[in-house]
Amino acid sequence: MSRIFNFSAGPAALPEAVLKEVQTEMLEWNGAGASVMEVSHRGKPFMAAAAKAEQDLRDLMGIPDNYKVLFLQGGATSQFSAIPLNLRFLGGKADYAHTGHWSKKAIADAKRFVEVNTVCDTSEEGYKHVPDVSDWTLSDDAAYVHITPNETIAGVEFDWLPDTEKPICADLSSTILSRPIDVSKYGVIYAGAQKNIGPAGITIVIVRDDLVGNFPDDAPRLMDYKVMADSDSMNNTPPTFAWYLAGKVFAWLKANGGVEAMASINREKAEKLYGYIDASDGFYTNPVAVANRSWMNVPFILADSGLDAAFLEQSHAAGLHALKGHRSVGGMRASIYNALGLDAIDALIDFMDSFKSANQ
Ligand code: PMP
């Protein structure tokens, strides 16, 4: 059986080279006589693998020494609550940009712990662009500013940051490691792993030191960044297999040119796919403002939605899987994270073109 081109939004495709390496270690890892899943997280071999994963991530992202890197559980969703709980010592109010489905969820959870000031809101238009920062209603007394630089469902992205002294908290779940970023400009970065990092089950949090250590007494300890930092993310049993595999992906990224190389391939992939969509004479369209088109998640709709079922059935049969758009949006979506190369884009465009010719 051959592997498909997997356009899933997450859990998503993993680099084949990584999966093959993991396969060779499945029965016996690191001379342990057992797999990595079967040994103690407190043993030297796992501790060493965990520390190397952290160091590789630090190298890849250029994470400054005054930031903690945490490997947590609970998914990115847990951070929707953990951020207000850890940061509300700075004030009872926080600024949130509402630019898509995931920022909406982050706002709903934050409202349970802080007063939320929504600095922009594109829900009415169905999340098709990100308002210019000059139109954001930032508040002077906010504890922090929360943004979602890439909205996975609508495929809406922005790569600039608001000009603010407040800590910027960013949900990078679907864009982390897709290109270089300047970590020193952020207070907290968080991301679920199941897109550009590894399997589901581990959540990366990168947090500046001065934001750690002021957690409320009456909230769950596992959400306290200090508890997790002081224990090297091992206050309780971590998701060892996901951590190990994330480490393999980091090593793969380093060996393949790091985030700079990913950025150039990702840009080329996205330009090629959007270019094809835009040149399809309206057969396919992408509804997002050009400046805010995501490199990672490319939604597109067919002019005749009556063809959706046939498109999905035939693309699946052609080995192009998971192209169905999110149920809240409909249409199609191609998620094209780091593990998918240009060959996947070429195969998708070939298919889209022959489907167009057959159905025009
Ligand atoms: N934020 C973004 C941008 C996402 O894409 C997702 C999941 N697709 C989440 C948050 C939620 O992540 P999790 O399922 O890991 O909680």
C-alpha cells in the first residue's frame, strides 16, 4: 500500500522520513530493549531525548534564554484558559483580536477569567480578512493582547504584530515552524502539536520568564506555568511518545534547512496553489483577502457546489485525502503544512485541473 497525499488540517501529515525512523525504533529504542513508550519518563534515556527536543526547538526558533519552553497536555484549547489564569496578575482585562473560529473560542474561555475587550471582529463577514491594526481598539489597561496569527478553518493569516508594550500572546497552532519569527516580540506562544510538530497529545508553550509565577491559588495546578517550568514539564507523566516524536520532527527540520528553508518552500507551495485557483476562471475561488491568505490552510470553493461530492470522491480515489472544508465553512480546504512537499501541490493542481476540464 502506498502513502497518500494527506491534506488534513490536523492531525496532519508527518514527514515520511521521521515515520520510517520511528518504525525502526518501535520494538527497541536506544538500547532499552523496549519502545520509548514503555520506559520511564524519569529515566536518563527519556530525559535526554526530552532535553534534546527542547534544545532543537530553541535552535530552530531562536528562542532567547529568558523564555521557558513547556511541553504540556490539554491541547491548544487548554491554553485558552491557562493564559488568562497565568497573566491576570497584570490586570483584570485583556485585549483579543477576533479573526476566526479559534480566536472566538479563545475569547469565550478567557471571558470566564478576565474582562475581554475585543479589538476587532470579522465574524459578521465570515472571517475573510484581518482589519488593519490602526482599526484595532486596543485598550491602555489590558493585561495582554491575544492574537491568532493563522486561523486554520477560514485560512486567514497575518504576519505582523500590534505595536504594544503589553505581552502579546499568540496561538501559533497552525503556523509554528512554517517560517522564522522573532520570539522576543511575544509574551506567550502556544501551539498544539498535531500540525507542524508531531502527533496530537502534546502542546508547546513558550513563555517569557517575567510572566511565570503569579498563578491563582484556586485554579488547576497543571495550568500553572511555574509548576510545569520548575518540573521541566514533568510534574506528572508527560505524553512521552508525542514528545519523542516531536523531537524527531525538530531534528528532521534542522537537517532540512530549518525554518528558513521551510519558509521558502511554503511560500512557493502557497503561491502555486493560490495562483492556480485565481487563474481557474472562477471554477475555484478562495474567499480570503489576498494579503491575509494563509500559507498553511488553503480553503477553496467550487462555483457549482453541486460538484462538491464528486470532487471529494474523485480526489480521494486519486490519492488526495482530507480535502473537505470544515463543516462550518463547507467547500474544500487543503492544509499544506511542512511535511507536504511541492509534489503534493503539483498532484493537487493536476487533479483540480482535470476535474475542471471534465466538468466545465
Ligand atoms: N487553535 C488553532 C489555530 C487550531 O487550529 C486548533 C485546532 N485545530 C486549536 C486551537 C485547538 O487545538 P487543540 O485541538 O489542540 O486543543
